[in-house]
Amino acid sequence: MRLRQLSIDGAWEVTPRQHDDSRGTFLEWYRFDRIAGEVGHPMRLAQANLSVSKRGVVRGIHFADVPPGQAKYVTCVRGAVLDVVVDLRVGSPTYGVWESVRLDDNDRRALYVSEGLGHGFCALTEGAMVCYLCSDTYNPRSERRVHPHDPQLAIDWRLETTELSPADEAAPSLIEARASGILPEFAACRAFTGDRRAGTDDRL
């Protein structure tokens, strides 16, 4: 398993080692010790999600209030998606920057997304199946969104036509989200993950 930190602090691309033989393929797609070694603390596993999406569906950009936040470990087990991380943390050196990683059932990469970062993906194939491990359970009161087609972000989703949920279609732009005060603060996110590194978060 190889981990590569993206240009955005708090996001890692994970490439597993695949073992192929006459029976098929075996791999470790998640290792808590390897992730903890890079991130600085174990990932608390509180919920696992699975989505199946038509080609052209965009899900995101989603994030949660920090605290509690919601770190995610994401992989695509069928088909292919363009997975996107956006730095929404006010005060971050890479605020407003996005980076994408192709996740598919060939290379079987995964993406770790820390608390406070925005996350979304576009299904590049029909019936793309994505699995998420989450550090906290879903809480609709702390769930937030930024519009995935915000021209300020200018995310290249690789497809000309995309489909959004009504909630994502109604999401604010980055400027509107910041003006409304819903974006996380970089310092608060760093303090929160620092508590987890120090073992002072009582949810660990």
C-alpha cells in the first residue's frame, strides 16, 4: 500500500498492492495502521456508505461542521469515478483549491479526506459503485454543501453533461457559503485533528 499526500493538506491518495493469480485478485483496501501513520491518528470508523450512480451523476460538494466533522475513506468498487477534494477551510493556504483523483475497479485506489474538506465525485461509467468509510455518523443538522458547478471553483468534472440532486442544485456558491458563515475555519480543523493525535478526543 502506497500513500501520497495531495497538494491539499489533509487529503491522501492510497494505492493498494494487488495480488493476482489464477483465482482472481486480492488486496488490502484499508489498513488502519498505515492510515494512522500518515494522518497522525487512527480513523474512527462510525459508518459505512455505498452509492450506485448513473454515468454523469455528480454527488457533492459535501462537508460537515467541525466539530464534529466527518473524515472519509472512499473507493470505487465497480466502474470509475472522478473523485474531487476541495479545500473549504477559511484561512488555509490552499483555500478554494481542488484536486481530483480517478478511482476505479482497475487500479482500486482510495482517497482519505480529512474533516473540514469538501468532497464529491462524478460517475464516469454507468452504475459506478462507491464505498465510503466515515469517521462519524450522518447528522443532517451539520451537513453542508457547496455548488459543484460554482464558476469560482471551476471544477473540471470531465463530462459535458452532469446530473445533480435537488439539494446539490440548490447549494450555495463558495462566496455565498463563506458569507453565511458555514465554512469551517482552518485553525479549528487543525485543532480538532490535533486533539485526535493527542488522544484527547473522547470519541476515539
